Amino acid sequence: MYFSRTFVVAATALASFGRVLAVPLESAAVEVRQDGEVALPDIDPSMNPVDALQELQSAVEEAMSHENCKRGPKKCTLATARVRKDWAVLTKRERKDYIKAAQCLRSLPSKGPEEWSAAQTRYDDFVALHVNLTMSVHGSGLFLTWHRAFVWSYETALRDECGYKGTQPYWNWFADAEDLTKSPVFDGSDTSLGGDGEFVQHNGSLGGARHIYLPSGAGGGCIKSGPFKNASASIGPFNPAMDGLGPVVLDLSDYNPRCIQRDLNSYAMGKWYTTANLLNVTIGAASRTHRAFWSEVQGRYPDQFLGLHTTGHYSINGDNTDLYSSPNDPAFFLHHAMFDRLYWMHQILHPAEAREVAGTLTLQDRPPSRNATVDDVLDMGTLGESHPIKDMFDTLGGDPLCYIYL
Ligand SMILES: *[C@@H]1O[C@H](CO)[C@@H](O)[C@H](O)[C@H]1NC(C)=O
Ligand SMILES: *[C@@H]1O[C@H](CO)[C@@H](O)[C@H](O)[C@H]1NC(C)=O
Ligand SMILES: *[C@@H]1O[C@H](CO)[C@@H](O)[C@H](O)[C@H]1NC(C)=O
Ligand SMILES: *[C@@H]1O[C@H](CO)[C@@H](O)[C@H](O)[C@H]1NC(C)=O
Ligand SMILES: *[C@@H]1O[C@H](CO)[C@@H](O)[C@H](O)[C@H]1NC(C)=O
Ligand SMILES: [Cu+2]
């Protein structure tokens, strides 16, 4: 069986990895077999999802530490990698630095193409590119790696264009499954990404390509508290699924200044951010192949299953229900970092599947297109360098990626 050297870790880096992790690497209940395949951890499905995720994280760290020492030119090591962390464990200072950098990007001028004239700010350039590529980077073979590149470009822009010294944090969905309004990401405090929207009476959302009805929460309007209170957007919405959100625009020359809306939705959180769904895509039936993972994380809408990716968008709701312009909400990047962490975990636990691609070049193959290949280039426009899919498989590859999750 083909075994990639993707996740091979230099022995010298291991010592520093131990320090970075500050947890004993021997602790996890995971074995690595002689052939380099990782034996999957045994996790009790009745465990709560936060603990199950912690077990998976330990298994991932264990698997990384066991890889042998043949990594090529060491442009990136565990000692130099950006370490992406849970928003909940960041200090108040670290959270404020991140918020400041995101606000900075939202105040710098756009560098985008003239045809995308709705884009006013550098932040809008991220939204605009996502809009422009929506039909090719969702439900396609580019989905996982394009969004990985997108988050990397955003993290890099915060650092290079706004003097940010930290890394891209993630929103740990599973910790908030009971009450999203208490999440440190959404509690509306001055160290959050803003709270719920103002209450606006509406009739829920129709998610998952209009297959799945979600009742409304206590919001629906403009962000009512925190650093992104009444934060505005200029692009979209194009096809929002929350009742009452609109009017819609047709293209990227349509400048539509308005506030970003949210309706924090604990219904979606509680229903889909479960241990069963987490384990299925990491160690269960849906984890066996890359294709199964890719398919299951995107949901099975006709089966009333929103999937781990879409559930995050519909939990924030409001502008996040627009597949096109969802990056208008700054929480998009914390959601997608968590989603990328899930992909990273899958790759490390399933090294033989880590460099596979599933899907074509169009959303659900409509219109029909060829299969994506590892050489297809992920267009980053003016956001950063465009790389082929194959450069996005290894987060420690060094060209350009160099990060891990803790
Ligand atoms: C993407 O942008 C290009 C260049 O402006 C334009 O030709 C194309 O129609 C856009 N596609 C979509 C789906 O917005
Ligand atoms: C709200 O939407 C749901 C789902 O489409 C529908 O069944 C229900 O009748 C609607 N209620 C109102 C008051 O419009
Ligand atoms: C929200 O921002 C808009 C401009 O984008 C402004 O007209 C409005 O007064 C603001 N509302 C609040 C409550 O700050
Ligand atoms: C796991 O994923 C498979 C699809 O690969 C699906 O058929 C099955 O229902 C899922 N199981 C659970 C418990 O969600
Ligand atoms: C595209 O991928 C599918 C699924 O793996 C496969 O069945 C099909 O043969 C591939 N098509 C081509 C032209 O390689
Ligand atoms: Cu997207």
C-alpha cells in the first residue's frame, strides 16, 4: 500500500513538539503498526463529544510523534509551525490581538479586480473571491483543500498586512453544543467575535439546499454586542436560507452596504454536533476512505443530515446561510479552522488516504465536469499565492503550509 511521507516528523523536532504540546505524548491509547498505518483509537461512543474530541487529538499527536524521521528538506518543523488553538484557551490579550487584526483587514482598501466593484475593503477581497468561486469550491474536489488555502491566506494576511503575531484560532463546535450564546466566541463580550443578532421575528431557515427546516432562535438581525456590533458588509447576499434575509444581489458589482445578521441557533448545534457524528468521520464507517469522509462531512441533505461543515454555518445563521457570501461574518474563519482541523485529524489518522481527492470541478457535478486531480490549482486571486491541491495535503509541508492544531 502506498504510504506517503507526508506526516513524517523529524526526530529533532519531536523534543520541541513535546514542549509545544505540554502533554505527555505517550498518554494516548493508540498504536502505530509496523507498516506505518495508524491503528485507530478506541473511543467510547457514549462519551460526551468534547472528551471524544480530546481523545482524538491525543491519538493524532501520538500518531505524529511515531512517524519516522525521513521528512525531506525541513523548511517547516514542529518547532517552527504555527500552532492554531481553540479560541477558548486563548488569553484575553491574544483574543484582542486577533480581533484588532480582523478589524484592521476590514478597514484596509480592497486590492481586488475592478469588476468586483462591490468590494470596498481588503476583507471584502476574501468575500469576493469566495463568491466568485462558490460553484467550483463547494461540493467539489476542491472543497477541502481550497478552504484550507483560503484560511491560510487569511491568517497570512492578518500577519503580513495587519501586524498580527498570532495564529488563526478555531471555534470548538462541540464545546458549545448546548448553548451557543455562552460560547466565548459568541457571548458578546469584548473578547468575543460579537454576540447574537438583535431579535427580528422570522420563520426559521431552510438549510441544506432547502431540504432541512431549522426553527429561528432569539436573534435574526444585526450583531447586537461585542467588537463586531453592527458590523457591516458590502457584498451579497446571493442566496440566503434564513427567512427575511435580503434583498439579494446578482453579482460582485452590486454594492449593498448593510449590517451582518446572525441568529445563533442551538437547535442545529445540539442536533448535529454529537459524538456519533464526530466519531463516524474520524474513526468510524465514514472515515475509512477519503471519499467517504469528504462526502459525509458535507452532509446528506435529503436524509435530513446537515453534516459537520454546514451545521456550523447554520448555527451562526443569518448571513452564514448564504453559501456565497458567508465569509462576511468574521466568525467564518474560526468555523473553517475547526473544519480544517477535522480534515487534518482525518489525514493523520488515515495516512494512506491523506493525499486522495474525491469529486469533480463543479458543485455536485453540476454542470458535469471532470474529476479534480492533485495538480489542479486552487485560485487565491489577490489574496495570496495560488497552489495546486497537492501542496495543501500536508500542513507541515512547508510550501507554503506550516501549522498544526492543538
Ligand atoms: C468571476 O469573476 C470573473 C472576473 O470578473 C467573471 O468573469 C466571472 O463571471 C465571475 N464568476 C462568478 C460566478 O461570479
Ligand atoms: C414556516 O416555514 C415552514 C417550513 O417551510 C412552514 O412549514 C411553515 O408553514 C411556515 N410558517 C409560517 C407561519 O409561514
Ligand atoms: C449600524 O450601522 C449603520 C451604518 O452601517 C448605521 O446607519 C446605524 O445607525 C448603526 N446602528 C447602530 C445601532 O449602531
Ligand atoms: C456514518 O456515515 C455513513 C456514511 O458513510 C452513514 O451511512 C451512516 O449513517 C453514518 N452513521 C452515523 C451513526 O451517523
Ligand atoms: C472520476 O471518479 C469516479 C469516482 O472515483 C470514477 O468512478 C470515474 O471513473 C472517474 N472518471 C474518470 C474519467 O477518471
Ligand atoms: Cu465556502
